Amino acid sequence: MFFKKKNKQKNMKSKIKAGIYIDSQALFLKIVQREDNKIKFIEELEYPVNLGSDTFANYKIGFDNVDKMLKGLSGFIKTIETYNINKDSIIIVATTAIRAAENKDYILDQIHVKTGLKVEVLTDNAEKFIIYRGIRNKLSEISNIDLEKKSLLSYIGTGRLGIGIYENEMITSTQNIRVGSLKLSEILGEIQEKTDKFYLVVEEYLSSFSYMLKSFLNKNSIKTFIATGKNLNLILRLLEAKNINGLSYISKNKFNNFYAKIKDKTPNQISQIYNLSLENSEILLPSMAIYKNLWSFTNSKKMIILDINLIDVLLYEEVFPKKSKLEFQNLKASTIISAKKVGEKYDYNYAHATVIEKFALKIFDNLREIHGLDDRDRLLLQLAAILHDIGKFISLKNHYDHSYELIRSSHIFGVTNKELEIIANISKYHSVKIPDVNDENYKKLDNENKILVSKLAALLRLADSLDRAHKNKIKDIEIKLKKDSLNIIAVTDEPIFLEKWVFNEKTNIFEQIFGIKANLMRKETR
Amino acid sequence: MNLNDPMYFLNKQLSWVEFNKRVLEEAQDENTPLLERLKFISIVSSNFDEFMMVRVSRVRRAVLDGIDKTDKSGLRPEKLYELLSKKIHKLVNDQYDTYNKIISQLENEGIKLIKYVNLSKKEEIYIKDYFKDIIKPCLTPMAIDESRPFPLLLNKSLNIGISLESEESENFLKNKTGDHLFSIIRVPSNIKRFIKLKDKNRYVFLEEVIINNLNNIFPGYSIKSTNLFRMTRNADVNLNEDTQNLLKEMESYVKRRRWGEPVRLEINSDMDKYFKKFLIKSLDLKPKDIYVLDGPIDLIPVLELTKVDGYGPLKYAPRVAKPAVDFVTSEDIFKTVREKDCLVHHPFESFDPVVKIIKKASEDPKVLAIKQTLYRVSGDSPIIKALAKASNNGKQVTVLVELKARFDEKNNIGWAKKLESAGCHVIYGLTGLKVHSKLLLIIREEKDGIRRYVHMATGNYNDTTAKFYTDIGMFTAKETFGKDVSSLFNILTGYSSPPVWKKIIVAPMNFRKKFLNLINKEIENSISGIPGRIIIKCNSLIDKKLIKKLYEASKAGVKIDLIIRGICCLRPNIKEVSENIRVISIVGQLLEHSRIFYFYNSGNPLIYGSSADWRPRNLDRRVEVAFPIEDEDLKEKIFSILKLLLHDNIKARELKSDGTYQRVKNSLKPINSQDKLYKKIDCYLQKKEKQSPNINIKRLFKIFSK
């Protein structure tokens, strides 16, 4: 569901879809159907289970909550059965609360045994990516925001904060920070009831993150502040924010005034004054503090609030498969731009990266029948081609090792941590080193990905050798795949002795993996 | 000005007694047909029974427990108990006066209650056989004396206390004190109270037959006196909801309730003074709890007499519900509802569409699921049958059964089990909350996707009471309502927490707050020069917060009409507090039951139908729904109903500021709103006929009334 659409048994007759989201504080069930060009929500259920406080406080989910969750899920199933929805077509995802629980596997097994549901636990990146997809969908529907200008996107999950820059209808860069409202109140919660100056503690704690944000944000002059996250609904309600054309706005003054009013109150007081549950009261101050902090990095006078729900996005994509496919294409562009931003950060050789990207993809496309890889793998190759040399920013010596380290600690929009690891590995093996099971980085990969890295590294090595001199000598290549050999014909008017020499050096892995010989030939442009 | 001042609130128990007084007035009204007057006599009694068992018991308990807190109206339990007792005693005396008058008038009409001594020889032989064959096997005499525990007498049972004297000098049955020997015989409740003699419409009381045939039952003893008495117990016991099996607990609760402490004793004036002393001591009763009646004890069974065949002129002219206007031309009920919201006003319009839509749904292959709340249903309910059938047909049927519907629990347990065995998913509501809302949801998979049909009503899904309770019900296929009602069911089944409601207002979540806001809006309007207008129709108005808000509205110049059948704690016509509030109560042939709330809203009226009265128990401890009526035609229909009720000058009484009621008297054309409403339906039907000439409504109507 994340990228590779699983081949689910499709309930062709029914246009009705169900999605369950196991969130940190509640389980959600949505049942939707397509109505013309819109998605219609038939049922929306919320079953409160505070899994997050278990996970963040004790690192595992307690028996009581597991039980409660199972009860909630079986109620959901009863509701789903009302609509004759095939059980196998239910989308069911979980995030931080399950992801970070030490007893995750046990819980997933319990769910499977007791309810027959197979929960997909989303990685943090996947979760953010879904939210960004939702943001893009929403923004593309809305025309009244001046999107030419740079906008700061923010998404507070209960466990992590995601921020991104949105410009020219693209999400150009993203950053993850390990702080979320619930997490914050778990970390600092004990202090919360003991002091009425808790806000000082929170602000101080956040200022350490601000330092990180500065390097990410200060270059950008950001005009719009777009926020999304579950806690915002609470803030919206309390501030009685106006909703215009499906968007809600909060002015900075209003926000700050309200913050000033609650900042020295304990959760108990907040709960009494505003008639909130204690859980909500506990996260109110931390989440407002986070938004306040982010706001200070923009020139925006108002915060635009988008109501994006993870499961809504997944259901939307399920209901509109064609539209979403197109959208994924668009998002791929964002991913590539985001990778190039990383490249820029490390002063990469744009011309070299671009030509290698071109050659690598050309080779990939012509060798589909022998490598058997899919479009997602192609994107990984493309990203590796863009970033393979960034290690040179640190030192030319063993630059591939540095590339590996830099890539795996970067953020590329729309790329999961696992995929980032693959890109880093490909880059490590683009030069002199060859994949070796004794390398820690390679050992970590599972078997499938070991092969994937080897294959893609082999292709990247071929491509990279074609611009050995970094002089852009070869304008284009032609590829001829024969039964037992691959002929790459370089179109150039210059001599390519160096390239040929390097090519022959680097082709060894290729030959080992694919079992055919690769030859480089030359052809005049004319 | 302090609106919390107790002087601004009428006491709810006393107000209830006023209500029962109005019911008695219907029995006293010479314009009411004679047998119907007798029926009202019966209703007064059964009303009192329930009131004694719950409300009076609670006050009495408070007195015994030494609670000395004032209530909202400023009364302490002791004082309240005194006032209540005085008022009830007076009312009961009036009731017996009226009863005796009615009986003597009935005699003139040929319906006679014969004293045993006046039976003809032939009749006496017949009765003696009847006694031997039918009555005697049901009798169980219990000997009592001061040395053994007083027997457990069943709540509300009629008993004969017999003072015996031994014919021999020594007998083991003899009382230790030697003076008095008593026995108690319960008058069997499974035998008709009025035994019909062979000749037409002559009756003799069951207890008289027993009393006059006791000789054979106590051989060796002579009967000194026979004393009829009836005892009522406190039925206000607690239900333990925190249990795994509510159905089981409810069964035991019903049993437990039978054995609360005695709170009332009804006797006749000729009771043997020793027996009386003994009885009062044994039952631990105070003089205030003793009711000395001038006539037969327990008048509820006189209802049997009203069912006598013939005597048309002594009864209300038979009323047949008219076909429901909105469905009269309907061929496909789902289509009709899909096209336009429909509203049905019972009992003027038939209850059929409700039964029909459930029946249809149970057979319709497109229907996926049916969900319904059931509170009180009729004995042989077609709705229960249809739900069971739907379940057999593979539909998912979810029924929320409220077991806690007071004094109906036993009945409810019965059909809850029936539904369960038919495979329905039966749920018993939420702990601590009684589900009082009346909702039906039908989920249908149509060509263009899921569509939900909703019925929301002010009265129960009970085809029997729908014949004499006034209620409204609205059918809609609007998505917003479908979603709200689905969500409510998800809460009731425990699958979800409450959402933000789109249309409906739900107690205990946002009901009171919402209506306080709606009143506030009228206040704001009135202050800024726009006329403010509120009409509230419900069965009782007790909630202090809402009453205070209505006072504020009155002070701000909002014109308020309240149509409150029963208890009303709001005191009208207080200078500078409630001058703009008029309160009327309509008590007549039909039981006013619909709850309708109207707000002028500067010319764009907001109208709600609801299952809830404005009393704390409804708003805080029950799940109740108020639904907006949005369709302009339907709004107009409701408004015209309200207008008619407000102009009633036959059955309407107006509440005075001292808490008493007076019949509305004016020189306008007499209007009996309940009569008028039947006629109104005819007008609607004729109009409909004009609109769709292809349909011969008269013919339809004929088919219908068969």
C-alpha cells in the first residue's frame, strides 16, 4: 500500500472500502464509498485506547490495552460486516504506538489470531509520506493560497514532528524531529503537575530542537505556515477558529493570547476550565508550544490548518486508483528534487550527477528483461546516481564511504529508511569496493535487498565509468542487448580511452551477476 | 434578582398530583361518555399506584432517613410528605365520589354491580358453583398471629383479613394472647375482578363472592369479621448495572422490587379495629399512609367493565387512524422517503408506514442491515416479528433493547430473548444510561452506493400505544441524518466514542447546552428588536437550568408558550419573571406524548421533534435525541399542529401562578384540538387527491379501514 500496491483480492462488486488506523490514543474505523469525484464517508468510528502512553512510558503495551484494542477491533469488524465488505480488502495500518512497542510482534500476532486482520505497521517515513500526499491532495484542490511562495508544512504526530518546505506545488525538502506532543508530555509529564511554570520547561526543551531547525529553515523566507495534526482539531475548537472554504485559519495574535492564557495552568485546571478530557488537557500545552516554536520560523501572520488524516489518505488512494497513480508520479518528482537539494547541500557535481543519472536509467530501461526490477527500484537507482559522489564533500579519500554515511543520515522526501539504506549501499559500491558480506552495512540488509543492491550497484558502476573524467565527453549512449553480451555504444567525437579502461575494470560485478559480458564501443556523433 | 429563589419553582411531586387531578376531571366531565369516564377512574388509580411506589416512596424514605434538605421549591421532605398526603387523600376521596356517581348512572343504563345479598336464587347457585370450581382452588389462607412473622404480602395485591373465633375451647391455632385469631386470603389476581352473571350485564365483585363463601374454608371456626385491604410497597430499589449479564440481573431486580417496604394501605371504613391495629403495626405504617376508601379497593380493574359489548353512546366514537398523508400515494416506500422527508402524526395518521418499512426491509435483497432501539413494544409486536424475519433472511439486525423501561422490564426480557434466539444482535445499552431515543436505521446498498433510511420519533415503536398516544415520527434518507444515527448506534454498541453531530442533538452529550443556546438566541433577537418566540411541547418540564433560561427569555420579552401535559415546575405569571410565559396542559381522550420544540429564529423557524422531556433524568441519565425538522412543508405541518393545540379551549387547562390549573375559558369558537386534528388529516388527504387525480383516496381509505 505504501508504494508497491499489493495484489489484494478485490471486491469488485462493492465500491465500499474500509480502513482501520491504530493510532496512539485511539483506533479509527472509516468506511467510505466513491460518489462521482468525491469520497463519501459513510461511517467514522473512534475507539479510545491509550496505547501511546503505554509505549512511550513503558516501551511496551500493557495487557489491559491489548485487550481493549482487540475489543475495539472486533466491534469495528462487526460494523464492517454490516456493509458486506470483504475482510481481505480492509486497509489496516498502525503507527508509532505499535511501531515503538517492544512487544510489537506479539501484539500483531494477537490481532491476527483473534480478528484475522493483518496490520501493516508503517515506518515513520511512510507515515509522513502519506500525510504529505494528503497535504498535496488538499492543496491541489484549494486555489486560494498563494502557493508560489514558500510554505512551511508541519505535521505533529504523537511521536514525531515532521516539517517540510512546499514551493511550486512540490514538497522540496523534509525533516523529521523526534518530538511529538504525547512524547513530550511523557518525557516531561512528571514535571507538569508539579509546576505552574511547565511551559518554561517545554520551551527550553524545544529550543534545543530550534537550533536544528535553524539550519534547515533560515535560508528560506517562508510566507505561509501550514499545519496539520490531530491535536489541531482540539486547538481549533478551543479557539473557535473560522472555517473558510474548507480551510481553517488561526491568527497569530489569537494563538498567542490563548497560549498565554493556558501556559501556567496544570492539565487538571485546563481540563476543568475547558471541559476537556485529561488526556487532551495533557497534550494541549506541549502541542501548542511546538506550533508556537515552528511559527517563529515564518513570517506568516496566520496558521492554515489542514485536516489530514492518515487513513483518509489511504482510503482516498484506494477509491481513486488512477488519480493516485498520477499523483505518485508527481510525488516522484518531489523525491528527485528533494535528493538534488541534498546534493546541493554537499556541493555535488551537478553536471556529472545529471549525466550519470541519464545513463544509469537508460541502461536500466534496456536491461529490464535481465534484471527483472520494478519502477521503484529504478527510482532508487536514480537517487543513487544523483547522490553517489556526495562523500567527496568530506574527502576524496574513500569518498564512497562518506557518501554512504551522508546519504543514510539525510532526509529524502518520500523515501523510507530502508530504501535510504539501499541507496547508501549502492553508492558505497559504485567505485572501487564491491559488495562484501563482511561489510557491516551490507550484512545488515536482508537477502532480497542484498541482491537488489548488487544489481543496482552493477548498473551504476557501468554508468559511472562512462563519465570517468567528469568532462561530459559522452553525449549519449546506445544500448544493444544480445544473448551473451551487452554492447554500450558511446556517442562521442572524442577519444574514450580512459572510459574504456575504467569500464573494463568496473564491469566485473556486472558480469558476475548477470552472466553476460559488457562491452563499450564508440560511435561518432554526426 | 436571584432566579434560584425557591419561590420561582413549583414542586414536581405536587405538580404531578395536579396532573392526576386533571385526569380525574375527565372522569368528572359530564361531556365525557359514561364508560370512558369509568376508564379515567381506572387511569387515576393506576397512575397513583406508580406514583406511590416510586415518587411517594422516595419522599417517605427521605423522611424516615431524617433527611432535612430543602428541594428546589424550598420544601423539606417532612413538609412535602404532609402536603402530598393531604392532596392525595383529598383527590382519592373525590375519585370515589365520582366513581359512585358513575356507577349509579351506569345502573340506569343497565350495567349493574350487584351486591351479593341481592343476587337472585338462580344467580346464587351459579355463583356458588363458580366459587367451588374456579375460585376456591386458587385460595390459600394464611394464619397469622403476633408470634409468627407477618406473611409477605405481594405488592398491590388485594387481600381479605379474616378475624376468626374458635368454635371449640382449645385449638392449636389459637393466638397466644388468646383474643384474636386472624387469617389472610389473597384475592386471586388471575380471576376477573367482575364476575359476569348469566343475565345481561349484571356483575358481582370477586371479593364479595369469596367473603360470602368462606364458611367451608375454616372448619371449626366462626368468622367474626372480614376486612379487605390492599398494600403498596416501595418499588424504588436499585439495579446493579455493573454486572456481566444485565438480562439476569434485571430478572432478579424485578423480583427484588416486589419486596420493598409498605408505603400505603387501602382499607374500607368498616374494618375491624383490632385487625386494623394489628395490620398497621405489622406493616409499620403511619396514619398518613392509610387510605380509607368509600367504595371498592383498587379501581384499576374497572377498566374491564368499559370493554362491555355494545353501549356505543357510552363510549367514544370509534377512531380509525387515517392513512399517513405522506405515504398515501406511495408505491415504493424507500423511493418516497428518498425523494422527500416524510412526517407522520400519530394516532391521527396510521402507524402503518413504520411497520411497513421494517417489513419491507426484512425482505428487500438490497437491505444490508437494520438497527433499531426498542423501549416498550406491544405484546404481539409486528416489529419484533419483522426484525426476526430480517435476521433469518441474512440481514444484520442490531437491536438495542432498553430493559430498564420501568414496570415493563418483564415484558422486555421476554422479547429480548426472542430476538436473540432469532439471531439478532441484541444489546442492552450503556451502563448508567437508559436508552430512551426512538431510532430506526435501514442500510441499503443501491445502484449508486450505500443509502441509509432513518426514522426518528417522539414515541415508542409500539403499534398499540400508537393508537392513543399523540406522537410524531420523521422519515428521511438524508445523508447527514444517516451518518448521525449510524454514529449513535456505534456509541450504543460500544464501538465508538461520540463524534461531532451534524444534525441531531443528543443527550446526555449536548442536549441541554444546545437548547440553552437556542433560547439564548431568542433572547438576543428580542433584545435587538426582532420578535422572540418559543413554543415547547413536552410531557414534563422540570429541568432547573432550562426553566431559569426561560425566565430570562421572558424577561427579555420573548413570547413563550408551553404545552406541558404533566409536571411543570415553571411558575408562570410572576411579575418581572415569567409574565410572557403561558403554560397549558391538554388532557383528553388521547395521551399527549409528542415532544416538539419551536424557535422563531428571526423568521426562519427551527423545529425539533424529540424523545426527551425537559427534566434532568432525561437530559443527564438517558440517551435522548432531538431531530430538526427541516423540510418546509413538514415545518408548516408541525406549526399548524402547535397552533391548534394552543387554541384548544375544551381540553386545555392553564397553569396559574399558585400551581393549580384552570380550564381555558374564552368566547372563541370551541376547539377540541385532538378532534380537530383528525379532521385536519382529511383536509390534507383531499388536497393530496387533487394533486394526484389518478389515485382514488376514498377507495384507498376504504381498503385501508378494512
